[in-house]
Amino acid sequence: MKDEQKVKKILKQKNVKDEIIGKTIFFIDELEKEVLKSDKTLESCPSDIVEKFIEQKLLIKSNEDKNDIEQIIIAFARYFIFIKNNEVAIKLLTYLSANEVMPNLKERIYEVLGQKIGDKVLYGISFPESFSPVEKYPEVTAKIVQSLEKNIGKEKAKEVLTCNVHKIPTSAFSKEREYFLEAKSLQDWLDGFHNRKIEEISKHSKDKTLWFEQEITEEVVEFVKNKPEILGAIIEDGYLYATKIPYNPAKYISAKTDFEKRKYACHCPVAASSLKENQNGVSPLWCYCSAGFEKLLFDTVFGCDVKVEVVESVLAGDLRCRFKIEIPEIIKTRFNI
């Protein structure tokens, strides 16, 4: 394996256990043998080859427990980032993202609805095996949304879905809370927040490193700079409006058709692959899950509960995902809005 000692060092710096490092090196060696048969290298191999290997060698034939498999896939992703095969790294990260969504959503359904109604909502719905390819999720996602709406109504379904499904800690936004408390106005904080995000992604553009699961180019930085409601929000008609940064922003910017823009905009690992050129895929009601992320940010920064509404969604046929956030009365009073 190329640069084995460097890879071990990187993984150790990430506090990966020696046992997981050893297993990762072993599986990468095995993968390299498979890749070489196709006259390719690990640096150039497409994600489908890696997916097939993981499914056959790691998920089916190995006796690894689920926690170890997760740690190995994370280590795999870091390896592919190291060798600059971002296509594979991003695909592996979507495995992990999709893998956590369904168990957390199931927990949320029972938490809000209770055992009896939760059982009714989930009756007859089979969940994909752990670490399944993302293409296996849209069907079950659609069934869950349909069942929620049928059994508890659209508004209650929105409440269930508007949640922190990835269980991001509020500490992720604690610094922004501090900036907010020091701000002279709501616009002052919004301007600062957007500028700080631009600085953040600019560093990744300069270093040519992934920002979460996204490749950031100079064009992407300029795109965000010119759209303050992306990685930020604008005040309009007494509300805040925020637009999600496209999942693949570089390809979104260069897309030639509306369908391509919708495909590259969607972040959701359990719904994106359902998008087809002549149909919308999973119900747009599902996008209240994404609204949950916006709610987490503003709940934390404002220090109080906020209401969020999905006003545009690629699952509804729009070219972007846009959210309307109610400014709480306590914030209006503080800033004389």
C-alpha cells in the first residue's frame, strides 16, 4: 500500500484505534488488488468499484461488528481524501450519513408520537440493512412520509420531521450564540455570520480540501458571496429566509438544465437518488427534516424556539431548498424590529 506509514500517522492523529487502523490497511490492500485487475489505481478508481468491494468484503463476508464497520468506512474516507480521490471519499461519507438517519428518525417518531401511534406509522415498513447504498433508501423514506401524513396528518408530520436527525450537538453553534449576544442588530449578526462562513469555505478552496462532503472551488466561494441567504439568511417581510448551499455546488453552478440543478442541490442521502427528470421523487414533506437543521441553528443562536417553514424544495420541483424562519418576539423586542 502506497504511503502506508503516512496513512497510519494521519489516522492516529484522528485518534483511530490501532486495531481499526490495522483492519483499514488490510482492507485497502485487498481493495487495491481488485482495482489493479481493472487496470486502475486507487487514486483514479470510480466509487462503484469501492462500493461493490465494501458490500462484498466488508458488509457480507466479514465478521466485523457494526461499530467497527463504521470506523473502518470513516478511515477509508480519510484515506481517499489523502490520495485526493474525493469522488470516493464523498460517496463513503454519504453511506455514513444515510446510515444514521433511519435509526434516529425511528427514535424521533416514537419520542413524539408514543409507542402505539409509532407502531401504527411504521407498521409493515422494512428498513435497509446498515451501511446500505444510498439508492436503497428512497423507497422506505417515501413510505415513512406517506404513513406519517396518513396516520397523523400533514401538520403533525411536519412537527415530527422538523428535528435534529443527525444529532448535531448545539455546541456546534455556541460560538455563533456568543457573536449574536454581542451584535448591535440582527442584521449585524447576519452579516458577520455570512462573512465567517465565506472565510471558512475560502480556506477549503485555497487548501483544496473537502468542506464536509463538498468540494469548494473559487467559483463556489464567489457564488456564496453573492447570495447572503446561502450560509446565512436575509430579512424579508419580517421573516428570515435561508437557502441551503447546493450539495454539489460546483456542478450546480455549471449545470445546463433545471433537472441537473435540482440533482446537484439535494443534500439528503435518503431521498436524492429518487429524483428523476420527469418526476419529483420522495414527497417534499420530507424536506422538513432539512428544516430541522435550520431550526437547530436559529434555536441555538436565538436561545429560544423558532418556527421554520419549507417554502421551496427540489423535491417539489424547485431549483433550491429555501426556508422561512419566524423571528421570535423576544428577538424583535431586543432589536426593535
